[in-house]
Amino acid sequence: MEIYNKQNKGYIEVWLTNSEQPTVDRNELTEILRQKFPKCKIVFFLSGSGNLFQCAENLLIKNMNT
């Protein structure tokens, strides 16, 4: 797990790997971080199970067509 303080932008980033996701209680962590940073949104980034390059390519293609 990695936590990045972006309070100057109004949020706190929390990055979780696939192996960390089942063991971290996101609701509890959100409450802890909200107490420390009451004016910030808490944003979670979760690793997916798909191929990173294929997913990124699909996202780029979809965004180009909209």
C-alpha cells in the first residue's frame, strides 16, 4: 500500500495491489484518513486483473472515438 498526500489538490491517494485489496478495510482506512485530513477526498487506486497494456490501449481507442 502506498499513500500519497495531495492535500494541496484536495485529495489523498491510496494505491493497493491485488494482494493487498482483500486484507485492507477501505472503509476503516477512509475514516482514519478523514480524521487526519478532514477537508480532503480519499481516492483509492486498485490494481486490476487484466493485461495493463491491452487495457490501456482499449481505453485510448475508446477515448479517441468519443
